[in-house]
Amino acid sequence: MINAITKTIELSDGRTITIETGKLAKQADGAVVVRMGNTMLLATVCSAKDAVPGTDFMPLTVEYKEKYGAFGRFPGGFTKREGRSSDYEILISRLVDRALRPLFPDDYHAETFVNVMLISADGVDQPDALAGLAASAALAVSNIPFHGPISEVRVARIDGKFVINPTFKDNEKADIDIMVGATYENIMMVEGEMNEVSEAEMLDALKFAHEAIKKQCIAQKELTEMVGKTEKRVYCHEDKDEELEKDIWAKCYDKAYAFATSANADKHDREEKFTTLKEEYIAAMDPEKAEEQAVMIDRYYNAVEKEAMRRAILDEGKRLDGRKTTDIRPIWCEVGYLPGAHGSAIFTRGETQSLTSVTLGTKQDEKLIDEVLIKGKERFLLHYNFPPFSTGEAKAQRGVGRREIGHGNLAHRALSRMIPEDYPYVVRIVSDIMESNGSSSMATVCAGTLALMDAGVKIKKPVSGIAMGLITDKGNTKYAVLSDILGDEDHLGDMDFKVTGTKDGITATQMDIKVDGLSYEILEKALNQAKQGREHILSKITETIAEPRADLKDNAPRIVIIMVPKEMIGAIIGPGGKIIQDMQEKSGATISIEETDKQGRVEIAATNKVSLDDAVARIKAIVAIPEVGETYEAKVKSIMPYGAFVEFMAGKEGLLHISEIDWKRFETMEQTGIKEGDKITVKLLDVDPKSGKFKLSHKALFPKPERTEEDKKRDERRRDDRRED
């Protein structure tokens, strides 16, 4: 039996998290098992000893995977094994990546792989909240250079109280649901959704989460000492040429600073100026030397460009496109641009543009979710596409990448809580980015709001979104918060902070911090400045369309929901689905049935009123309860010597006795002239309480005729005949 090293963290509610190392995956550079209840994650990290020549970035890959066997389940599909990562797994991988990546040394460029696997689960605790802790702990017990540790927690507000890492069940009641990643000193990453909360409530949630994270960071530092990994590996991944660096700064910085303060609003013109400056420097060099030092020239020149842009903002308050720090770029919107869609919109902010469509569907269009721990159906879908032409790149679009999944998820979070809970339609939003220089995910939120209202979706409130940036000096004594950041300001800045919300509060947020020492004062300023920007953008949205259209577009499906008794579901479906298929074929409508605990939910959808009304009438006829005294149009199903069996309601048959056909007497059914297939009006006289049989009459619909002398004589003859017998 191997003696593993363990460290225990106690949460404020008495639950515990244990970190174990030394038992599994010992050939990895670092490996831990994190356990909370019966939920267990294995995290491993491996890093190459050397960097690939010419690499000037951190080649980090984070993979989060959930094993079906962890929850005692078989994977679906023919192969019955785990396949490619689901969207959910990709999103968790991104959360971990975003918290870890900024904390590797700037000059550490070795390939590094972090793998986190769910190896046991009980369906109570949410494993995604433990993934960041597991990844960081694996680094903590390795010799890989890392300026951590970090941890991630989920903070939720449930019944007015903040909770760390709530269970699946408890989290369903949360009005704030945020994942927070941080070091002991600073918050690094935030992502989540909420029910229109204030900026102050948002900050309170972050502070609460950070206090819990601090305890987990201390535990990891103690674990590092316990395993003896305080000394990290020595590395040298960057060639340096101080003389070249000084020369580039001396010859390029002033010109780059002049470009940064020249207020050029066109992205491509700015890029051309900065590129030309670098090319002029290279042209003045010896060609052979320039080729040899190409990687270092790029690195040093990018540093010059970055510093010039940052100093222009900090020293002169000038942004690359000439705006003030709080200015929003020009916005124009249009709705109804795509005539074939159920709703559509164009949202353009500066050089960022989203063309968005909305499609309304029926129950058959629901997305089935079959994750390891999450099963169900999704009725609100949002898909985000980022084609290369949006940034002027000449390359093919190959599938959906992690970035697109992440951006789409943020926009989904922003809008999902604005769809009414009882909305009968399945809703799909597709945002295609037409051009990009700044936050296209926030453009998607705005375009999505416009398209939903154009489609006539009765959203609770319009939502807008904005991306905020931050520039700080090295000592954090001077800073500038930027509204509606450009792509360059995101790439060269210290923060990317996206906030979405209605006029009454925040609905979603995503934040990545790239520097140490970000204070709550700066966060508060960024949130309040973002609120002003959101409100400005929201006013542009409501100028274009103030509220959802009163009705759906002509080509949108119409849906009627009918709740029926559970025992009537079989009657609607019929043997082998015969009745429901016949109704769909004859009416042209689509009918879907879902059984709930107490009732059946029947959804009828059609693209025209005639089809819809026909299907609704057929359904109501089946589920209607026969009422004594009511009149029905019946169809003769069969003829017997004593009467005719007629169907007077769908699935409801009764006997029309020969004596109830007419006031005059018939000896045989042939005398009545009634045949199979005939239609006849009947009145329901009674329902036998024991047998449930229906007593029907046709003659009851007409007044009883007065008796003639001939009738009286005939009756007298019958009485005489009976006396003789």
C-alpha cells in the first residue's frame, strides 16, 4: 500500500475537500486527486524540458474530460466510449486555462499539458468547481515554474446568502451563479450569470469567493512543502540580444508613440502604419542578420508597440482611434434584414458587426443533453460563428473552435434568463460575425436582443453588453479603464471585462485579468463605467425597436399548447400511433406529446391558421368529455338488428337504439334507411354510471308529433290483440 500525501481543506459549511498526491500517475510531472464527497478529479500536468525554437508564447493546453463510468453510466452511440469533448467540457477547460495561463513566467515557452478527469461522481457536488483547484494543485506538486497557486470556486447566492460550491440541487435556486479564479492576492478570472443584480452585489460575490480561494491557495503552498517541490526547474527559452533591443527602442519608439497618438479610427490604416515602421527598420539592416534575428525583432518591436499604445493612454488620455476612455464607438442597427428568417438584426459598433437570425421551433427541435452528470433538454440555443473574413484573413473556415463555443456561451448566459419560462417555442439564435475589431460576443448579445424582438419573442427586457479594458503602469499607481475596447486594446491591455445586463441589472459577466495587484477599487470603477456604457448601447437598441413585435412573422410556426389528462394520451396517440399520424397527415400540423407528473402536454404547431385550427379541433374532440344533453354529429360505424353503433366524438361510441331513431315505430333497421358511413345528429340522453355506456337518441331532437285518429285506431287494435292472446 502506497502512502499518499494528503491535505484537507474545510469549507465554512463543514464540508471538506481533500488533495491527495503520490498514489496515481506518478510519471507525470505533477498529479493529484481532489475529492469532495464522492466526487473525485484526477489532474495531471506534463511540461517539455525545452521549447520549440522560435516559440514566443506559452503553448499551454488544458483538457477537462468526464468519464461516464465515474457515474456508473454507459456512453451513448454505437462505439460506447467517450468521444470528442462536449461543449460543456470545452467550457470548463477554458475556465481553467484562463486562470492558469497568465501565471506562467513570460519567458517559459515549453509545451505544457494539463489534463483534468472526472473519475468518480455521485451527482450531488458539481465537479467543474473543483477543476481549477485540481489543475493548480498538480502544478504545485511539480517542478514546473508557475507563479501560483490559484484556485477556482463557484459562488452562488441562494435565498439571499452566498454559498461556495453549492450542490446541483441547491444551485437551481441561485440568482447569482459565478465561477471565480484567483491567486491568494488577486482575482484572475470571472464568468457567470445572474438575475439582474447590481454592481455592488456583484462585487460582494467576488469578495466572498476570494476569501474561500485564499484558504485553498494556502493549502496548496503547504502541500508543495510537504512533497518537497519548492525548487522549480531551471530553463532558458528565450535568446536575448540587449544591443538589438536597445536599437529597436531607440529607432522605433518615438515613431510608434506618434502613431499611437495620431487618432486613426481605421483599423487597417493603423496596422499598416505600425507594420511599415517595422519593415523600414528591417530594411535598414543587413539582410542576413535580419533573417537570423527575425524572431527577436518581432518580439522587441511588439514590446515597443505595446508600450507606445499604453503610454499614449496613460500619459495623454489618447486611444488609438482618438476616443476618450469612456467613449463608445458609433452604433447603427437594423431589424428584419433577412426576410426568410423568423427574426433578424444587424448590430454594428465601430468595426465590429454581427448579422443575427432567430428561428422559432417546436418541441421536436429541442436539443438533447446527455452529459455524464447532466441530462435533459435545451429549449434556448445560441450559436456564434467567427468566419476568417471578419478580420480580413484569407483562409477557410474549418468547424467551430473553442473560442467560438466560449463566446457563444457568454451570449447565451446573457440572454437566456430573459426568455419567459413558459414560452412555448424552442428558440435558436445564430450570430455570424461580419467584421471584428473589439468584442464580437457583446455585439452578439445586442444583435440577439434586436433579433428576438424582431421575431416577436416576448422577452422580459432588452439586454445590451459591453467590453471593458484596463491599462496600468508597472506600479499600479496610474491606471485607465477603457469602455468598448478595440482588438489591440484587448491584446495589449491588462484586462478584458465583459458585462451584459438590462436597465435593471447585470445578467452575465466574463473577466480575464492579465496583471497582478488589481484592486477592488479598480473593479468597482470598471463595473460602474460599464453600466454607463451598457445604458448608452441599450438606448441605441431601443431606438431601433422599442419592444417585441406584437405578432410573429408570417412564416413562423404557430403553436398551441393543450394540457390533457394523462389517461387521454393513449387516445390521442392511438394504437401504434395511428390516430396522431392520421391527424398530422390530414391537418398538416405537427403534434408532439410530453407526459408530466399529472398531465399530458400536447403541442400543436403549424405555419398557417387553417392547419392549426383543424388539428386543435381534432385534439379537443378526442379529449372532450361527453356532456349529457349535448348534441353531436355522429358517424354510423356498424348496423345491428336492434340499432346502430355510432361514433359521436373521437374515440367515443354509443348505441343508437332502433326505438330512438324516430318517433314512429320501425320493425327492422332496413326500414330506417340508415347505412354504415352515414352521418346522423344525436343527443346524449344519459351515461350509465356503472358500465359507462352512452344512451343516444335522434328522435329527442324533434318534438313528439301529435297523435292522429289512425294512430289511436292502430293502438286500439294492438290492445285487442294482446287481450285475445
